[in-house]
Amino acid sequence: WAMGAGPQVALAQITLPRLSPEKGADMLAEIMSEASDVFRAAGADVVGGHTSVGAELTIGFTVTGLALRAITKGGAKPGDVLILTKPIGSGTIMAAEMAMARLPGLILGESVAATLVAMTQPNGPAAALLAPQARAMTDVTGFGLGGHLLEILDASGCAATIDLAAIPTLPGALALAAAGQASSLAPANRAATIGRISGADSPGKALLYDPQTAGGLLAAVPADAADALLAALGPTAARIGEITAGPPRITLI
């Protein structure tokens, strides 16, 4: 999806926990039934894979797709608008849940519930809208919004200006970041961008380093196409900044 491709087939890699043969078969049947439904809705089929037995349940898939025009991280041009299709903050919220954080005025369970809803929204529909127009595109995952934007800037030989206030965030994420909650991966993400992201420290800036699980798409699109794309993408998408000329770095405003 992040390259504008349509999924076609998937291979499953599943490690089952140690169970009786009957319970193991039942668990595998349930997993594959749900997986088949999800992939079929996305236009793909699960055509095989591999299973093993281990200490805990793990599930992964290798997906092959077809792109009529492959969109890479390179290709962004000065003047392009940056569109983000999902709010950020999932790493911070899930870390806070594991730490059983308590903040006045925040019901953490509601933040977690909203995060789970966001994470289970597929990127396929957004990718289909963005692919005809995007000059560069990626998904926002483990390196956080800042890290993945810098990948686009490095590949395109450009800089970017980002409006922190325009970045959509999951409910409670900013308050948790202000209280010092963060994913265990955030320090490494921050270290990887030292000297390349301007601006004073703030909760909004902290979320630029937040690793996302099932995050949205980040696309650089021509300025004259941005408004129509945002209207089609719906309320979760936002215009967060623009591509500028200069060495690859991010300026916060």
C-alpha cells in the first residue's frame, strides 16, 4: 500500500504455543479463518505458509502485490504538500497502558480503545486515493513520523517544514507525552534524528519520535491536488506541512 501496490497473495508464518494437538489445530483454524477474511477483503488470498511450535504465539505474513506505478520515498519536490492519513501516538499510549499510568482527567482505557480502532483501519482505501497523485509516499511505523519523513527527504534531496499543531494525535497522546510517557523505542528514534529536527522540546515534538503500530500513510503530493485529496480521505487525514528546498532536515513551526 505504501508504494501504491494492490495486494495479491500472502504467505503465513505462524508459531503456535505448546498445546495439545486438538487445541493447536483449533487455534490454527481460527487464525487462518480470520486471516483469510481480512486478506480477501483487501483483494488478496492466503496461498500457503509455514507453522511451527514455540514458547508463545506469533503471527506474520509475507505479502506480494502488483504496482502499475511504484511509488518510492524519492520524488518529492519543493512546494509539495505533506499529507498524513492517521493520527499518531500509539506507541506512547500502549507504553502508558503497560506501565498502568495514571493522569488526572485522563481515562486511559478510552485512549487505548481509540488507539485500537485506529490501528485496525487498513491503509488500502487511502493508498488508492493517494497513489495517482503522490510523488513520494511511505507508511509511518517503527521510526516514527520524524524518522520516516526524513527517509523521504533523504531520498528526494529536499527539506520540509512541519506545523506541529496540524499533526493529528490520538486521544490522550499529548497529555501522556507531556507527563513523560514514551515507548522504549523512542530514545533510539530521537538519537537517529539529532541535529535534523529543529524546535524546542515539547509534547508534540516528542510524538515525532513515537513508533507507530499500523500507522497511516505519509505522502508528498502536488499542492494543487491537496485540497481534493484531503476532502476524499476524510477527517482523519491532515495537511501537516510542505516540502521545501535545502538539505534534508525538518523545520518545526
